[in-house]
Amino acid sequence: MNYEPYELLITEQDKRFSFQSIGKKGIVEKAILFSPEQEDMFNLALVDVNLKTGEENDKSKTGNGDLPRIMATSMKVILLFLDKHPDKMISFKGNSEERKKLYQIYVNKFYPFIRHELTILGERNQHWQEFEENAQFERFIIAKKELNLVW
């Protein structure tokens, strides 16, 4: 993958990563947020941020024409977060069928570049399994290989 990630502003003890999407609709403020799900698991959310109201929206369609760069930024954030918290796991899923497909596509694209460093599990039919390229999953968990995830 040869997409340049956006420059990041990291705040809230490495749990909020802000950046600007720059494209055909101008500049859109975005953030990647990590919130605790369990003791050792954090949920990842990619949101648009309204600077006037402070509202964060994880359902909006930005449509700024820079999706590969946003996904490269998301992968960079995942790597940064896990480097700082190697004993934690990251969970994420799309909140719509379109987003589920989108995340599936990009996990497939990044997998060859990260598979030696990270473990990816996918959930299908309420069962977890090791990630398989081109298989369809509803949700993902990503962690450092050292955690030896087994489900």
C-alpha cells in the first residue's frame, strides 16, 4: 500500500487521534477514538467532527474523495495505539452494511503488510476465527502477535 497517511494530533492519553480529510469537499475534521470495551479491549470509532458544535458523527458519509488516505491514516493509528499499548486489543465493525464491506476491503488490502506484526480475528455467525483473506466478517479484532490470540 502506498497511501500517505494524514498528519495526526494525538490527545487524551493516546485515545484520540485527530486529522483533517482534504479533498473535493474541502477540509473535513475527523477523529479516530478508542473507548474501553473490556479491560483489555478498545473499540475503534472513525468519526467526522463538527468544530462548531463539537458533535462527533460515526454515521456520516464524508465523500471527500480521499478514502484510501483515510484508511491509511486509520491503519497508522492502529499501529501507533498498539505500539503504546501492546497488551491491548482493538475491536471494530461497520455500523452499516456499506461500512462493513468497506472495512472488509481495507483489512484485506492491509493484511499482507501487517500480518507479520499483528494478529487479526474476524467474527462470522457469532464465531471468532483467524482472519482469512477475501472471507466476509462482521467484526474484527486486531492485536500484536505477542498476545497469541486464540478464540
